Amino acid sequence: MERISVLIGAGAVYDASLEVMDIHASTEEITHSLFMKYGHYLTEHNLQARICKSVIDLFKDQGHELNFEDIYHLMHQTLISCENNRFDEVDRCVLNAMQSSGADVSSPESVAVVAKKCMDHVINAIVRMIEGYNMKSGCSRAPPVWFSNFFRTVSETSDGRLDICNLNYDSWIEDSISCNDGFIDYKSMPGNWIYPAPFRRDSLIEPGRENRMLHIHGCIWYYFHGSRLAKYDHDHIGQTSGNHVVSKSGRVFSPIVTGREKEVSNLVFDPFLTYLEIVENQMVLNDMLVIIGYGFGDEHINKMVRSFRNGSGKDLVIIGPSSDDFDSLVEEVCGYRFSRNEIIRESENCLWYAGGFRDAISNKYFMGKLIGLVGRHSA
């Protein structure tokens, strides 16, 4: 039986996150939280917060609007420059921001320490934002009913054969439907309580009748256990030292993949290496792809979407608001151009709801078409 690819971006939780906290989980809000939290300046990690704010202001004066991924990328590049003891003009801008914020930049070694702490600060800002809607009192917070019902319906229609490439860091889809992410869950092994859960590549490579969850950019439940990534559950999350950046084989890695060079900098060890391999293969093999809330901002993901469209007889479903930029990306990456501006746009092999995820789910015509396609490709 066929399997169905699903690509999940930040827009999938944009409306849902607002229902459980007072702000959207968005790029803008995560960036703002680097130095502000709910309207107040951060009192913890003040040095890193000041540096991030200084870098953002410095580049804004030069006509560049930076977000949290840009900050992480700049700090990573500065860290590499420290190792080579060779700094370019951009590095010197970062050094100036560090120095003006009160950081020690007297040597490459001291700059490297500051850069790594700033990278940790970005990771912690991401985790705090995701925890704001994904967790409650240390436990996973249930997603809104409409969110869960959608994934349950699609999973049941596909007979549990979804390959979900999730670019988000939360676990709301896993909280809605049964998924295999390759980590051995101790709860499924009575009498063998194993935590943190280790990753087992072989459990994912040959899928049976199960949904596969591929957190290709990481998850807030992933932590380094020694030199390897493991997955903690709600009960044992406090036994970790946090989602932090580690140095490994002369490179820097994180359980939360961010920055501007994700494929080069982080997707080179498991589970991410296995996730990437599976997504690449399934984009070629599967004949249906559902894209929800993805803005086509990651070139390594766009490359895989292009490989999907190269097949004949394939069906593509997109959920995402229309704009001049987004429409151009749909045409460039997916190969479809729509001249009309209806909320539901259709061609022979493409169905696009040009609005938000929750609105799409509420549209009976669109959902009927979507579920019909899922059923046809699962028969």
C-alpha cells in the first residue's frame, strides 16, 4: 500500500498556539524573546540578551532585519572564526556588539565562550516559546481538539501510513496520533524501563503499518545523553541539563536545529541523518504530499519538494496563506502557478487552500477533496 508524505511548518501551529498562550509561536515572537519576555526585559542571561539586542540593532542600522536564526548563524560563524583565528568584516561587527555589551573579547578563546553561550541563549529562547504551548506543569499539554481531529482523520484514512516531516519542535502531532520516531519508548517495554530513550535507526527504515514522525529539525524532548541524542519523557525531563549546544569532533551540534545552514551544520548525525535520508527517499517514492504551514524558507527542504514534483501522477496539497512572495515560491519550488485569487485553488494535480490551517479544516469542500485524495492514495 502507498504511503503519504506530510510536511509540517510553523504555520501549522500558528493559530493553535494562540489558544493556549497569549502570543503566536512565530519567528517574530521567538526573536523578540531573545531580549524581551512578555513585555519585560529578561533578567536572566542578561549578557547574552544584551548581545543579541546589540547585534540586531547594529545590523538594522545597516539595513538588515535579523531574526533568531540569523543570530544563531552569526554566532556559529564567529565560533568557527575563533577556531581559525581569522575574522572577517561580519565577525568584527559581532565582536563589536559583544564588546559594547560588556563581554570579554580579549582572545579568540574568550570570544568562543561568549559565542557558544549566545547560541545556547537562542536555543533556550526557542525551547521556552515551544514549552509555552506544548507543556503545562512539566507535562505535555494537549493540543486543541480541531488540531488533533485533523491528524486523527488523515491518519485513519491513510490506514496509519503517514511519513511526517515535522519542522516544528513540539510534540502535538505525536500527542494526537500514534507515531514512530525511532526512539525506543520505555513505556512500551513493560519491566524494561529505559530512559532516556535511545534512537534505533532500524526501527524506522522498514516501515510497517505505522506513522513515522521525522523531527528533522529536532524537538524539545531531545537532549544529549553523553555524546548521543536521546529522548526524555515528561517524568524524567528534569534529569537533563537542558537543550544545549555541544562540541563534537571539532563541530558544534544542538538537539534544536536552527540557523541558516541547517543541513551543513547539524543534519550529519542521528537521528537527523536518518530522518533526512527517509524524507529524501519518500519524496521520490510517495505519490501524495501534503504541505501545511511551510513557508519554503529552507533550501534543503525545498530541494526535496522539487524531487517530489518530478514524478508523474503525483498529487500535491498545500495549506498556506497567499501573498506575492508565497505565490512565487509555490511556483518556483512546487511548479504550480495560479492566475486566480480564490481561497481554494485547483489544478489537475494540485489543491491549495490559500489561508490558515484552522480555516482550511473548517472548509467542508476543501476537507472533502483532501480526505478523498488521501483515501485514493491509500487504497
